[in-house]
Amino acid sequence: MATPDPTARLRFREMDSADLDDLAALLGDAGVMRYYPATKTREGAAAWIRWTQGNYARYGHGLWIIETHEGAFVGDCGLTWQQVNGVPELEVGYHVRSELHGQGYATEAATACVEFARGHSEAEALVAIIHPDNRASERVAEKLGMVRVADDLGESFPRRVLRMPLRRSPADAS
Ligand SMILES: CC(C)(COP(=O)(O)OP(=O)(O)OC[C@H]1O[C@@H](n2cnc3c(N)ncnc32)[C@H](O)[C@@H]1OP(=O)(O)O)[C@@H](O)C(=O)NCCC(=O)NCCS
């Protein structure tokens, strides 16, 4: 399966069961999961891997492991289909180990995912669906060039949605 191209500091690879220790630590970290309903247990992290592998099989993409060129685990980042107000939208998602926050890793990885989506998906646009208090995540989406659109009202609270087109409009070509 194709993965996004490597970046200056990161490479992408498929997630598998050998990543359980790293993912259980990442998704069990209260700081990383601050804007989720709860941290994930080890079984929850295993289910995350199974969901991701299902996405690879069904769509040819999903979340990928992001790691340094030396193989050090950084987190995950990738492309999944999500519902926004009842409409399927391709989302770029990212989770970075707490110790590595603020070094530009999420933006670097997500930028490679934008390019991958342009080349490997029929989607017209890419979104990021974000808890309203998650300023770091919103900032990453802004740095990708996304702009805020109508909130998603499908959860118990309105989630912020930022969006960017993946295709040039006919007007751009003139
Ligand atoms: C969101 C997340 C992936 C960002 O990872 P990262 O590698 O630190 O991101 P980057 O370094 O590329 O960019 C972060 C930006 O947010 C800014 N930022 C971080 N915390 C902030 C805060 N509390 N308020 C305002 N800006 C903040 C940084 O300054 C940076 O912007 P800048 O480059 O303009 O200075 C990371 O915080 C994370 O893993 N969070 C937990 C998981 C999560 O919430 N994922 C998103 C789900 S929607």
C-alpha cells in the first residue's frame, strides 16, 4: 500500500500489532487524549490498530505510524473518512507524543498527507474536525491552509470543522 512521501524529519509506515506498546502509551496519555472522552486502554489501542487496518483494506489509506528516519516513534497521522453533519468527509488526523509537541511534527506530517490525498483520493476536500478548546490542533489545520466552516453538530457538543479544497477550481486555471 502506498504511504505519504517521507518528509525532512519523518517517514510513514503502516500500523500493525507490533505497534501496540507505542500506541497504548500514546493513546493512554491523558495529555494527548485531553480533548477525547477518555484515554484508551491497551485493548482500546488494539482496537485502534484493527480499525486502522480495516481502513487500509477498504480505502487504501488510514492513519499511519509517523517515525523519525532513525525509527523513533513520534505518533500517528493520516486520512480517514468521518461524518460531518451526516456527510462523509475525508479527515486528516494527528496524534504526537507529548514530549515532542511544539516542534512542528504534526504540521510536517499532515502536509505530506495533504499531498497524498491529492494524488490518491477522489475527495474534493479535506477537513479537520476539532474540539473547540483544542487550539494546537486548530493551529495545525490553519497552517495547512484550512479555513473554518460550519461546526459539526453530530456529537454532544459542536465540533469545529476546518476545510480546504484538494482540487483546483476551474476559475484557478484561467
Ligand atoms: C495537535 C497536535 C497533534 C499538534 O502536534 P505538534 O507536533 O505539537 O504540532 P505543531 O508543532 O506542528 O504545531 C502546533 C501549533 O499549535 C500551537 N499551539 C500549541 N499549543 C497551543 C495553545 N495551547 N494555544 C495556541 N497555540 C498552540 C503551536 O505554537 C504551533 O503553532 P505555531 O507553529 O504557529 O507556533 C498535538 O498537540 C497532539 O498530539 N495533541 C493531542 C492529540 C490531538 O488533539 N489531536 C488532534 C485531534 S483533532
